[in-house]
Amino acid sequence: MLHVLLVIHLLIAIGLVGVILLQRSEGGALGIGGGGGVMTGRAAGNLLTRTTAILATGFFVTSLALALIANSRSQPSSIMDTAPAPTAPAAPAAPTAPLSR
């Protein structure tokens, strides 16, 4: 589920960047973007605005879903939250023969 949601999130992000770049520039302070743009007319502007809003909503929803999934999968971050692991008693050491030279 996590991988599917992550792929959908990335596709929405790429689509959002593309739709934003297609929109007509309003500012002329730097002298760029004064032309008609790729799509002109009121209907095209409404379509791009609506598409941007839909993709932005999808981006926020998938971001929240990914955050909730990551939070539910996380391990306790404090050593005090974990139970101590049971340890086996140590085996007695076997006697060793003295080394002769």
C-alpha cells in the first residue's frame, strides 16, 4: 500500500509542476512571459486553475496519508519504551589445559 501511494504521490507532483508551468505568467517585472502562452482564453485559464486545485488537493491528501502510514510503522524511539530482551544464562567456561613450551 505504501509503495502504491508513493507512486501516486510522485505522479501527482509531476503533474502539478507541469500544470503550473503551462499557466500564463501574470508578472512582467523582469520582462519575461509577456506572450500569449501555450493556452489562451478564459476557458483555458479556468481549466488550468481547476486542474491545479484538484492536483494540489490530491497532493495534500497523499502527503497526509503517507505521513500517517509512516507514523504507524515507526518503532519506539526511546529505550525506556522497549521491553528488555530475555537473556540466556551464561554457560560455564570449560577448563583449559596449560600450555607447554
